[in-house]
Amino acid sequence: MSMQEAEPLISCDKADESSVYQKRGSGVVSDASIPSSPDIVRAKKIIIPDISISDDDSDLFSDAGEDVPDHKISNTDTIIHLLKGNIGPGILALPDAIKNSGLVVGNIGLVVMATICVHCMHILVNTSQELCRRTNLPFLTYSDVAETCFATSSSSRLRAFASTARTVIDVFLCITQLGFCCVYFVFISQNLQQIFDHYYGEINYHIYMAIILLPMLLLASIRNLKYLSPISMLANILQFIGLGIIFYYLFQDLPYTWERKKFASWGQLPLYFGTAIYAFEGIGVVLPLENQMKTPADMKGWNGVLNTSMIIVSCLYIAVGFFGYLKYGDTVTGSITLNLPVNEFLATLVKIMMSLAVFFTYALQFYVPVDLLNPFIQRRISPQNYLKAEYALRFSLVMLTFGLAAAIPKLDLFISLVGATASSTLALMAPAVIDTVTQGERCCWQRALKNVILFIIGFLGFIFGSYVSLRNIINYFIGEDKT
């Protein structure tokens, strides 16, 4: 893709409103008028990036130079991708989240949080489709939606924040994805440590991290997503088989529910929020999947693709959280796999399978920050150094995630911190702001109030969740909590 794809999609300078497309360099400029409220000051010159075809993409075109029809995905494919996008290490940490809230409060909270998060996903889909109609663009990414809603606002003050909105979303996308990568390092290392310590004696945790560093560097060197597809499919298979075996262990010798706490404490709730919101990590994949669907309209609706997928995901979340905490109580760890027996082959196999699945997923999560940061670096160097700079960026980011994971080897605190800081912003606060700005003067007071409540929930979770997670991490470093 050409570098111009990284540039803001909309420039708000004034021009005539004729619906004309003009070729300018490698981009297409649309002067199509934007339908909105009568008094709106319309954003003009919507820059539609041109996509240059690399050698890797040449198979998308016939020898005669004619376009081959896009390979759009079916509703079933979309459901599968949504399931994969929402099921990762976060689901394995939900029993620990229930420990920080209590059996009753935690599971009711998961239902409420699932409802809110799915509603925010719908907000994002609806605003994306509305903004696509306004701008005559075929699709928009999360960052594009944030920028476009401000750029097409009737308020000149809001239009001034268009590029800032895009930057904020990009920054939190990077933080979220790199946070996931840090969690993956910790998850894999702790599971390997438990396996090998049982058979070969105790070895320092950081040794295991150093062992997986080289494979991570090699995996992060894959530049084309096409080559990651088989790896992703293998990760899906391993993950779902692993979940099935985990349920086999959770359903054995269950205690009575009254033997577990119904409510933990108010002080632990921020940790619960951070871990739970981390699990709902799929909001970033909703728009890319909708953009690839054969029938994007099927994403919405009470029985649409999004609701169907997220009901399945939410049921899995509640089941793992409920039975995981019911089974192991307050001894539950940051990943339910660490509570499985260390002396049974099937349990050991699950830990290996889930570790491999997370390892293979690392490259996919890692692709997002590289894709966002690489154009920023390329604009500042000569073209002959592009490849070197990209590999330098990839290796630097791997070392960054490795260093953070090595410094904070507490899986539960890492998950809670990432969830509270980044996931609460992308999953709760940003959709509320985007919807309000998109509606503009048409936003009724009920809708505005609902969005304010969503923003406050996300903001309080952001503040208190980050504070409690950071406080516990500091306590870990000063020796008050080494468990």
C-alpha cells in the first residue's frame, strides 16, 4: 500500500460542492457533498487513498490487468473471526476477575459489561456506516471514523480536533496491541516454567522468557499477513481444543456455590473491571471484518452477526469465569491453565497447546502497531532505508514488550493494567464520544445522556483500574507482594 494511506482521510479546507473525482498524484480526491443537518459546514476534499500494488499483491489481478473480484467473507466466516478476535488469554484470566469481585457480583457484572461492550460495538458500526454515506467512502477504519466524525462536524471548534482524534485512537490502539504482546510473553513464560519446573527442577522465570525471545523475533519478521494465515488457523484450532479440555477439568469435583464469596471487596473491583474489559478485546476487529463482509448490513440487527458472535463469546466468558472460580476459589491464578495439575499429561498438553496458540497470535497482534508506526518513520527517512527501518522497528518493539514483561512478571496485574488503560478507552469512552460528535445537533438528550454515562463508566474504570493496578505493581517491586 502507498504511504498516503497513513495520512488523514479528510482535509477541511473549503471548496465547491460539485460531485467530482480528480486524480492527484497517487490519491483520488472526492469533492462530494456530505449530507447532514442544514446548517452544517461541510468538509470537502475527501482524500481516497490509492493503493499501489506490490509484488505480493500482484496475484489479485489477471494477466490482462483486469480486477479479480474481491474475496469477501460470509456471515459464518465473520462469526468465526469475531470469536477468534475475542477469545485469547483474557478469557483464561476471568476466574481471577471473579475472585476480585465475588461469584455473584462478578458474573452479574460480566453480563452488564458484555451488554455495554456489544452496544459500543454497534455504535462503532452504525457511525462508520453513517460517515461512509456522508463521505462516499467505501469503508473506514477505527482511526478513520474518529477523524471523520470530527472533520464532518457542523462545529468549527470540533473540526479542529479531527487529526487529534485520529492520533488518540492510533496511540491507544498501539498501547492495547503492545500490551497484549506483553501479556503473551508473560503467559507463555509462566506456563512453560510450570511445566519444566515440575520435570527438571526450578529455573529462573526470565530464562524461559529469553528462550522464547528468539522465536518471537523470527515470528515478528514476517511482513506479509498472507503468510500468517496458516499460523492463525493453527492457533484457532489449538485454542478451541484447549478450551474444551479446560472445561473437562473445571467440571470435575465442583464445590457448592455457597463455599465461595458472593462479593469480594470494593477495593478489588477496579482490578475486576480491568481484567474483564481486557477480555472484551475484539472491538478493534469489528470494523475491519464488517468492511470485508459480503453483506455488511447483516452485521447489525438483534439476530445479526455481531450479536450472535458476542452472545457466544459472553456465554463462554461467564462459563469460564464462574466455573473457574467455583473450582479453585481464592487460589485461582492470572491464567486458569496455571491451576491445572502439573503431573497429568492432559493438563500439560493443554498448557503447551494454549502457549503455542498465544505464541502464534503474537505476530497478528504485533502487526497492528507496526502498521501504524511504520509510515510515521518512513516519512522521515529516505526510501532506500525503508526495509531496514521496518525491521529495526519490529525488533525494537519485540524487545520493548520483552523488557516490560520481564520487569513485571505478574500476569493478573499486567492484564488488569492493559484493560483499564487502553481497552476501557477503545471499548467504552471512544465510541461514546464518536457517536455524540457524529450526531451533532441531531443528538437528542436521551442519547447524549446515555453516551455520557458510557463515557463516565469508561473513565472511572480507566482512573481507578489503572491506579489500583499500578499500586499493586509498585507493591510487587518493593516486596510487599511477591506471591
